[in-house]
Amino acid sequence: MQLPIQSQSTLYAEPWEAGATPDDLAEIARVADRAGFHYLATCDHVAVPRRLAGAMGTTWYDPVATLAYLAAITTRTLLLSHVAVVGLRHPLLTAKQYATLDHLSGGRLVLGVGAGHVQEEFEVLGADFAGRGAVLDETIDALRAALGPEEFPEFHGRRFHFQDLGQRPRPAQERVPIWVGGSSPAAVRRAALRGDGWLPQGDPRDKLPHQIARIRELRERNGIEGPFCVGAIAEPLYVGEARWDLGRRTLSGKPDALADSLREYAALGVHQVQLRFRSRGRAELIDQIAAFAADVAPHLT
């Protein structure tokens, strides 16, 4: 699940999140960790322009700081940036931050990356908005080197060059998984050719088979082997029958019916499904997480 509170777009945030505290965030993370959730995720925006603030809000926690905080208060769940806009930063800076996070967490990092979409954010940081796709491609390649086992990583690309510059600590993992976010043709191609996984951005179920087939085709054509994790973002979820208006898109009902619905993702070729529970406060969200873990998750594979 992507955690509430740490990003508060009007597209998905619940009203109670505006007044939530770090203690609320921490307790929700601990509950999800104990419940056996595969990962906890956070978003990334440095600054939101006034023209977009009405829809996006301006509450976006820093992903490295937030995931490091979560690493210290959880024990097993993976820590995912969904997604880090790595084109805003030099890859050596990104590598330093996330290598340290992986080291401190004992190898629980999954680095989710994306191209970004807010022009003003790029401009104020001196980053290339128009060329952000090509920048992301090269940044992923540079991060492969910078997050590898070498104390003095080396990379020579069109935009980035580094060698003879040591960085420790190294990541705890031999290979930090890089999952690529986005659903455009360019993002899908990037995920297939450069990533260890794909994080679609809101694709409905009927769009996933075509996208997944495209990824498989690209990987086979280019001789790319090895594990690859296909993700999906499920519809908003509520375990049980609510006594309040959940909205027409929310999946709700008995645990076995919810499990039947979620199992359809596996049949489409999906490996992990990100959930967002409807709730009216911290207590109800915690109850939803616990109910899902106890009554729905056992029916899933």
C-alpha cells in the first residue's frame, strides 16, 4: 500500500488526512508491517506550483526522509518510492541517499522511478523538463552503476560522467530493484528495457493485458532475462459493508468476494497489487488493514 498522509492529492486523499500527525503515519505503517503487507510506498514532489495546488495539494513528504523514518519503526516490509522523480537530481546524489537507506534498512529498498510531470518543479531546480524522458533513461543506467557493489562506481553517458569518486555505505542488496512507473508507451518501453518491474499509473484492468504483453514482447525481442515484477493499482477498497457513501468505484463487500475480484489481477499477469483503503480516520483505516490481513489475504496467492 501507498501510505496515507505523506501525499495528499485531492484525487485520493481522505478528508481526515489533512489533520493527521506523524504519530498517525507511524502507527499505520507499524500495523501494515505487522499485517504482512509486501511494501509501504511514498511519493515525490519537491514543490507544487500554485496553478496545480488546488488538485495536487502541497503536502508531499520527502521520500528519502520518510522511508528512512519508516525503516526505523518497521521490521520486514519493503520500502518503495512510488515514484522518485530522479531526473530532478544528479544520479550520484540519488545513489548516496538511497544506498544509505538500503544499508540502514537491511536491504529493504525498492527504488521506484518516474519521469515527472510538473514543469515548474524542473525549472526551479535547473532540471531538463522537455528532455526528461531521455534524462530518466540515462539516470537509470547511471543508477545501476552507482548502486552496484563498487566503492568507486564508473559511468560515462551523454549527460552524466563519474569515476574515481568513492561512495560508502554501499547498499545492503547486491542489486537494488528499480521499478519504472508510468503508463505511456515510452514508460512501458523504459520499464521493459531498463527496469526490474513496472508500476502502472492508473491503468484500468482492461488495459493491463495489452501493456503486459508489450513488456514481454520487448524483453524477449531484446534478449532480456531475469525476474520482472508487474504491478497494478487496484480500485479503492473497503472490507465489509460500509454505512457511508464509498463512491461508485470502490470495491466493497465480503472477504471472499473481494479476494475473487483481486485474484483476477493474477490472471492478467500481475504480480503485486497496490491497495488504498477507504476510511474516515486512523482507527477505521487500521481496522481495514487488519480485516484485510485476517480475512482477505489468506485467499490470495
